[in-house]
Amino acid sequence: MTFDDVVLGRRSIRGYKPEPVPQSLIEEIIALALRAPSSMNSQPWNFYVVTGEPLERIRQGNTERMLAGVPQSREFRTGNAFTEHHRERQVDVAKQLFAAMGIARDDKEKRQDWVMRGFRQFDAPVCVIVTFDRLLDGSDDAPFDCGAVTNALVNAAWSRGLGTVINSQGIMQSPVVREHAGIAADQVIMKSIALGWPDDSFPANAVVSRRKSVDEAAVFVGFE
């Protein structure tokens, strides 16, 4: 695929085939992602790539604790809830997904199951946990760089036929994630990325979120 093919074709994948992903292929994808830009070449990022039984234990722990009402313990600041047009975009893509999955507005059971899929990392065969060095905690550059490397990773995965979805639900219960992924104390857990072979029969995988136009997003100054 060309660069344009990757960027324009990539979409978030929320349903996966059960087939494992070779470690060598993931290493190849990470090697590409590591070429992402980094502020003053600090490269604050690290990746914990989890599959198999450890991932199942994370899924189970996340799900059980959330259903039991244990408060979430994300390590990277969450900020305020979305409002105004940001909230409108959030609701818009949710409506697209629920329509694709045939989930009615008043179907509480199916809606709850959909939410819990996020805490199970969407049942993907692999979860990539993105962390950054704790000594940079509080720096604006570190999360900016982690966003850049995450973008590079999901695009590299797509170019190899793999799907991903970036999510925070999979790391909401950080003690569980730390224990079963073996995350070092000098790391801050930032995001998780579900990764695997897309299941083309899963309806939500066909959803393409609507994006702002160039006219809406860009201000050009000094051009004639």
C-alpha cells in the first residue's frame, strides 16, 4: 500500500479473528513506529506486548473490578468529560457503531456488553500497552511523543494487514495491568492498543468515523 492508502484506508477495528499474530511481525511494526518524531530525540516511549494467558488475566481482572464498582485507576490524567462539539463527535461515532451492531437505544444489556468489550481489549489476540518513562511525568512532550509513536504503530500495523483500536478502557484498572504485564515501576501506563487480524464479518469494523474538513481544521495565514 502507498502512504495515502494506509492513512485513508485505516479505521478502528473492534472485532478480531482468534488467530495469533507472530511476534516477528509485531517486532517489524514496532521497528517502523520507532521512527516517529520525538521531542529533542528523548524517545520516552516503551511497549509491553501481551498475549495468551497473561492477557486473559488482564481482561478478567479489568472486567471483574469494573463490574464490582472498583473506581478506575488510570495513571495518565484523564481530563474533563467532552462537551459541545467534541461531545457531539463522540456521540456521532457511537451512533454509527450502535447502528452497525443493531444495538437499540433502550437495549441496556447489549449496550453494557459493548462497553465491557473495551475492558476486554475488544477480545483481540494482542494488547500493546504504551508507557513512558516516569522521570518525564508531567512533561507535555512525553505524551505528545507517545501519541506520535502510537499513530505510527497503528498505521504500520494496517500496512501489514493488521487492525488496531486505541483505547483507555483496557488500562482502567492499572494494578491488574501492572501485575500481569510485568510493567516496571519506572513506567507510567498511558494507553493500550488492541491488535490482531480484522474480522470482516464484524459489522462495527465497517464504520468509518466522520472527520473535520481541511476548511474546518486549518487556518492559513500569509497565503495569497
